[in-house]
Amino acid sequence: MEKYESKHVRIRRPAETVYNVLSRFDHLTPILSQHVEGWEADENSCSFKAKGFPVKLRIVEKEPFKLVKVTGEDGSPMDFTFWLQLVGVAPDDTRMRLVLHVKLNMMMKMMVGGKLASAMDQIADRIAEAFNNAPV
């Protein structure tokens, strides 16, 4: 398994608030349903199409206000686990990092490895930006 980590980003919200939104796929419906095709979600699973490919995700572990682990369901094109880690530094200061563990063959690693590393930072930045720009 390869490991790709995002940089740490700062979110100006309590860790509890960030966790409560990101630990339930159905809370993401207002945001993601506009950006992907066929979005369906409940608390712990979701499905959608990304560039025509069906994707099914499932939350496999939660630790309140600290951790959410997501994996691909059967039929996923890759074997992976995605971790969202939170650390509450102060009441309105949460640090977040994303970690992707993915099984890639050597060819795929050469083709997409660098892109995955930069994508992790971009996703972390977008999540932080969404929280930091949202009305209180």
C-alpha cells in the first residue's frame, strides 16, 4: 500500500463542528450533489459517478471529533482507505490532515502517484476553505 498525506490545514471552527459535518455522507449532499453525477447518500455510505465511473464509499470507522475512515465498496477500481484526521487546537481552531492508503501497481504508481499527492493537498484546502468561508 502506498501512503499519500495532505499538508495540515487550519479550519476556524471547533473540531466537533467539523467532525459532525464530515462524519456523515448525508450531510455532504447539499455540496456534492451539485458536483458529481448520481449522488446518493445515507449516514455511512454514498455512491456517485466520477468521470463516468461508478464509485461507492463506506465509512468504516469513526472516532468522535478526531477521525473518519472511508473505504471503497465492492467494485471499486482501487483498494484504498481514506483517513480524515482532526486535532482541536483551540475552541475555534481545528487542524485537519487527509491520508490516503492505496494499493497501486508499479505502472499506476508512476502514472498517478504524483497527482495523488497534490490532489490530497487540494482536497484539504477546499474543505478548509468551505468551512472558513461558511457563515457562522
